[in-house]
Amino acid sequence: MSLAEKKAIAISMILLFVVGFGNAFVPSFWWMVACRGIVGFALGGAGQGLTVCTEYCPVYMRGKAGFFLCYFWSFGTIMVILISWVVMQYLNSWRLLLGILSLPSLVGLISLKWYPESARYYLVSGQYDRAIKVLQRVAKTNDTDLPPGRLVQVIAEEKRGRFKDLLSKEYRLATLLIWFIWWSAALSAYGTVFVSPIIIQKGYLGNVGGNNQRSGNQSEIESNIKPCVEFSQQNFIDLLWTSAAEFPGLFIFTFLAELCGRKVLLSASFIINGFLLLLLLLRTYKIVILLVLFAARGLMLAVFQLVYIVTIEIYPTTFRALGMGFGNFFSKLAGFVVPYVSQMLVFEHPSVAMGMMASACFLAGIAAAFLPFETRGVQMKERAK
């Protein structure tokens, strides 16, 4: 970690605001693609906020704190839908919408003035006095005193944030498994989000006629490919319902995170979610499918957040941010596959599409079981051995 975590968050917020606001003035489609690409790149740095937050939390509530933060992510999703509903229904200006949605990044950037830098970062970078000062500031802000004793000084690491550290003998297996887990979590989580409106509107996946009505299937597939279709009020209501399904899963995992081992919880959750995805293929009452969908949606977001927490806890301070960054990178690789699987393949071959996402969950569940470290109740490391 060669760049302070607070600075990394600041750079992310600046890019999200400047480029996001600039989206409102793009002159062409390709400018839009370029700007959205930069926004996607900048989003990778926003996750460092979770890193700093968990570094300050005591061991016994680190998991809860991680899930508390995710409540605000889900709340933000709800706000995006509501703002989009108002702006597009009454003002019909996507440019104005993009401009408004960039403003929270500016608020986040300004709020960094009161956001403490990672004391662990200062320790491993040889800035002991700064580490003491930031801890004193945190204690004063919370109207308390630092615990008795003296902060243990660690030997400063001159070389931090190196890629080869992720693949060192001590962390190689964990890193390779974590990368696959990130990829699988993104594929199934984003895929579930993408198929949600389809299920809510139609009550099923794929086409009623089956394989014997190939020509009819093809016509329905083509009918679903309609660029620039205006969202109806029912579409916005559907999005609100699917997003609201995230809160029950987060609420349950907020408590399970401190009751169950990370490996067991992560592994079992992936496997359960795999079965839920397969159940979405059933042809039954719509209410039954909706209940399965909401369970899958809520569980998958909670699992994704648990992947964040486990990644932060596995790596030491010297390359924790790097580990998070590469995890995000592999989740973005899954993002390349998701549109094809959940927006194209799901219409023609729903069993194949959902089978791919479910298989990713099953394999990720196995990978989680073989992680070499159990991190619940364990102090976070400052550096590798």
C-alpha cells in the first residue's frame, strides 16, 4: 500500500463527481461509454472506505460494522430509483438525472475532511507520531480516552503494496481462491439483479413454449431487445421491490457475521444461493417465484458484502488495499459476462443461464471452505510473516 487509503478514497470521489457530472454534457454515445468506463474504474476505490472502517472496529463487532455500511449502499440504490422515477417521469431529462446522481460523490469528498486516515497505514509506513495523533483525534471525537498502555511500534515496511506479496507462499492459496470467489459473487449477484425485472414482469424465466417452438422463441427473444424503451411506473415499482429485498438478507447477516465462522457462513451461503437460483426455473405460482427471487436477491448481496469483509481480514495492512483492489478487478471481469448470460442467454436457454450462475455459486462455496484462514475473532495483521 504505497498510497494512503484516505487519499485513494479522495481520488475515487473526485473522479466519480467530475466524470459523473461530465456525463450530463457528453456530445456522443462514445463519449458516454468513455465516461462511464472511468466511473466504473473510480468505483473500485470507494471500497477502501470499508477497509478503513473495519480497521478501527474491535474484533467482536468487525463483521457487524461491515454489514452496517452495506445498509447505506442499499439505501442509495433505493434513492437512485426514486430520483430516476421523479426526473424521468416529470422532467424527462437523462442529462439532468446523471448530474443529480453525481452530487453525492461531492458530498462524500467534502466529508473526508472529518474522515480519519488509517492509523495502521501510518504504523507500517513508519509514521508513528501520526498514528498516535489520529487515534487521539478519534478518541476525542467519540468523547472518550485512549486505552491505557503504549501503542506497539512496528518495523516500517519500505516496500508495500507489491503484487508479488499477494502470491507469496503464505497467501498464494488464499489469493487464488479469493479471486475466484469475487468473480463468482459478481456473476451471481449482478446476474440476479438483471433477471429480477424479467421475473417480476413475466412471472417466469424463458419462454412458455419450450424448445418445440423455436420460431416463436426467437420472435420473443427479438421482442425483448428494444433499445431506449421508456420506463413505466410499474417498471420503477418493480425495481423498488427487487432492491428492497436486499434489506432482510443484510439484517440477518448482520448478526450471523459474529455468530458463525467466516468460512462456514460464506460457503453455506453460496451453496444455498445456488439452489435458489435453480429454483427460479420452476413454472409455478408467480408469488412462489417472487419469494424465491427476493430470498436470492437478499442473500446474494449479503454474501457479496461478506466477501468484502473476508478479503479485508485475510490480508495484512501492507497490502490489504491491494488485495481489495484485485478482488474488485475480478468482479469486474465477471461484469463482462453478466449481460450476455442474464439479458440474452436467459431468454433462449434459461436453464443454461441459471445453471451457469448456480454452478459459480456451488464452486465458490467449495472454494470458501478451502480458504486457509479463519478470520472471525482474529486480530488483523499489520504485515506478513
